[in-house]
Amino acid sequence: MNTLFGKTKEEAKPIVLKSVDEYPEAPISLGTTLVNPTGDWRTFKPVVNEEKCVKCYICWKYCPEPAIYIKPDGYVAIDYDYCKGCGICANECPTKAITMIKEEK
Amino acid sequence: MEVPENIKKRVTIPFEEHFYAGHTACQGCGASLGLRYVLKAYGKKTILVIPACCSTIIAGPWPYSAIDANLFHTAFETTGAVISGIEAALKAMGYKVKGEDGIMVVGWAGDGGTADIGLQALSGFLERGHDAVYIMYDNEAYMNTGIQRSSSTPYGAWTTNTPGGRRHFLEKRHKKKVIDIVIAHRIPYAATASIAYPEDFIRKLKKAQKISGPSFIQLFAPCPTGWRAPTDKSIEIARLAVQTAYFPLFEYENGKYKINMPNPKKEPKPIEEFLKLQGRFKYMTKEDIETLQKWVLEEWERLKKLAEVFG
């Protein structure tokens, strides 16, 4: 699987503590927020048109999630599990290769 | 499925990611983007101290964490005190703090936690000269508790306790220049940065890492929720704030001022271009806009003179 977080994302599992003994002694974090698919907040989703993409990586640079990753062939792709659909990538893209389309589920 | 080395070299900011997706910041959040850049610049060998602010929420609900570094949550007013204490403890235990390969102690507080509530702890930290970096991300109000005004809120802005209208008033005071209070301590390094210019921000973070002694960076981080702006315009607003000289980029290093504007010779754009993208400024009258424009240009002239005299 090729995403930004690869193996870490696959291994992320919700942590359910069933008894007091399972709690850590100090308030330390036990896992990552990758268990939290924020993609369902989205109303509009960004779609990359690879014909127009010039591989400048401005979208990758400005993604606040980060949900945009660079594929081995150099093009960018979007991890829809986490993309909240803010639209910064589509607004900043110099060639308008990213468009926001209405999400349908 | 690795990204080839030649592509990693083409990106203009560090490639490694130490900030996990799935965090609970709003759509288009400027603060989460700033946090991502800080972790890109400093990597895993960082102790991040976050007081009560939006970033407490962004860093994740227990037992999850969005940050791939050490994180310490603390009370609202104590960021400066806690980074001082952690730095002193690390030094007493014989660790190398700051510098190329040292442990970075970073305070990451909002404008309320810096300019209002945490000001005395910040002043103490700067005065004692601890080897740590303090970053204030400036979203110009108390956003986490529901958009109340802070001393960093600009003139004419709508917030929930300056709602405007016939019986109330809009924010009547100008933005507090926290950076001038910080420079008054004559620390080795202080700078302003914007999320719209990440290369400049990361260069300043790296510089703060190399210089020994306390460093301070004020980061302009738009908040689409509180500024009543479209979520996709965050970067555009941050860029216009710099281009209109509302939030000029400069650094102060060992007594010398240096302006780092993207186009230094260009005259600032009119402030309306920055205001019209945000719903929080839509109640301003023409006179209000003129007052703000006058203040912005006065401050900009003042900064240019400082850079001329102490350049």
C-alpha cells in the first residue's frame, strides 16, 4: 500500500482499555491519531489531473493534514482517509491541476 | 514503494514527516500547518511544550498523539517557565541542548498564551537566557474557547465579545506588537514568519537552532473558523498579510534588524485586499479601514527606519 504513512497507517488500531490495570501509570500517549479517519468531514473532494500536474509539490507543501503524498513516479496523490477537503491545494495549484468536486457517498 | 532520491531533493522543505494525519484541527487550519513545519525542521529529537490552546486539541485526544516527538501539555500561563525548567534539567543531566545535534526544547503557544496570559513567564524565560525556542502562532483571538478577543486582535475585527452593531462595538485597539516586547529583552534572535512562506519559516527555525540563547518566532497562522473566511483561502490570506505589510517579515539578530519581504522594493498593497477575504472585517466602516491602513503604514515605516539605522 502506497500512502503517506504506509505501514504505520496499516498498523494503527483503536486502543480500548478494559480495566484499570491496563491504564499506563503516567498519562502518556499509546498510539497515533492515524486511527481517526477525518476524511468523513469532507463535503468537496480534491481530484488530481495528472495531465496538468507539473510536479511542483506546492500542494504537498501547503497541506495542513498532511494528506497529500508523492508517488514513486513523481506525481502527487491524495489520501482520502484523512483529507478534510479544505481546498487549499486546489486554490494554490499554479496550473489548476487539482479541482474540488462534490463528494458522493 | 519508496520515493526516489531525486524527487526528495526537488522539494523545497524537509521531506520527512513527523506530524500524523487524523488530527482534529479544523479544515484549512494555519496552526496545524505551522506545527507540521516545526516538526519538519527539528525532527524527532524535540521536546514540544504546548499550553492550553488549539494545539492541545490538534495534538490528539488521549491515548492518541498526532506528534512524532516528545510532547508536554501544560497550563495556560506556564509555557515559558516549563521550557526553562526542561532545558535546565536536561543540562543538569548532561545532555546537549540546542545546536546541530542537540535536543530542541520548543514552546508552542498561541497569541492568548503568549501576549496576554503567558507574558510574564515568557519575559522570565527570555531574561534568564535559556537555550530554547519559543514559537507564538498568532491567530489573533482565543480561537479554542470560541473566538474571544485577545490583545493580538487587530483594529476593527469582529469577535464574540466585540460583536459590533448599535449597542456594542468592534475591536477598538490595535494589535499588540509582542515582537517589540521580546526585542526589548535584547535576546540573540527574534523573527516573524508566515505559513505562506514555509521556506523562510524553516530557515528561521534552523537559524534559531544554531544560535545559543533564547529565540522567539512569531508565526502568522490564519484561522478560517474564527476569521469567518473560506477554508481554501488560508494561505492566500497569510500571503496578503505580508504583501500589505500588515504582518511584515523581519528578523532581529544580535542587535541588527533585517527585513525579509518577498519583494523588498515593492510598495505594500492596500489593506482592503487583505480585509475583503475575511468575514470578521465586514462590519468595518470606511473610517475604520482608513484608521487601520494608517496604523499599518506607520508601523511599516517605523520598521524600515529601524532596519536602516540598525541594519
